[in-house]
Amino acid sequence: MELRQLRYFVSVVAQGSMGRAALELGVGTSALSQQISRLDG
């Protein structure tokens, strides 16, 4: 688990959507989704 993944997850929760979190973080939604999915495994 990386700190970046946790930061991304917290941003999605705070923003309420993947799209808004991706905009805030300056990443694509697919990249954001991939990083969050890595938290599980």
C-alpha cells in the first residue's frame, strides 16, 4: 500500500465522485480507479 493510494481514496470520499477527485488531483479517472483498486490487493 502506498501513501498516494490512500490520498487518492480520501480525495474520492471527500469529493463524492471519482470525476471530481480526478480533477482535484490532476489525474485521469482511469489512473485514479487503478490506484484505488490496488488498495484491495
